[in-house]
Amino acid sequence: MLSQSHHRENQHNVRHSINKLNTRSLSLATAIITGLVYILCILFVAIAPKAAMAFFSYVLHMDLTNIARVITWGSFIVGLLFWTVGTALYAALIARLYNSFATR
């Protein structure tokens, strides 16, 4: 009898528990993954610019084949910072919004 009562109480608590996102962890993970993807992308553009532009033309539904992109250390660092910090902030906003909905 005690075991059955305890089991029902645990089921009730599990059903009503709210999973929250850890804003800092999600932001950091998003920034790291985005940074790695950005580095792979920039390497693709640097190593095979024509193939990269042809690929991104298909992805973006735009003709990028005649665009020449010169990659410098400055453009690399600015792009890396923009994408990592930008997506980290985006993920933090998503986590905060999700957590505000989850508590209602």
C-alpha cells in the first residue's frame, strides 16, 4: 500500500516537473558549433572559391558564381566574432523565452 502511494506521488511529480534550458550552456554550445561551421565554410571558400560559390548559389537561390571573395585575417576574425556572438545571443534569447513559457 505504501509503495503504491509512493509510486503515484512520484508519477504526479514527474508529470508536473518543468524542464528548463540552461541559457549559458545553450549559448556556449551554439557559439562553439557555429564557430566550427564558420571555419569549415571559410576553408571551403578559400580552397575552392568557384565550387563554394556554385554550391552557395544553389543553397541561397542566387547567382553567386561571379562574385570574388577575398578572405583576409581581418575579415575572418570579424566574421567569426559576428557569427559566434550573434548566434550565442540568439540562443540565449530562445532559451529565456522557452523558460518563460515553460513556467506558465
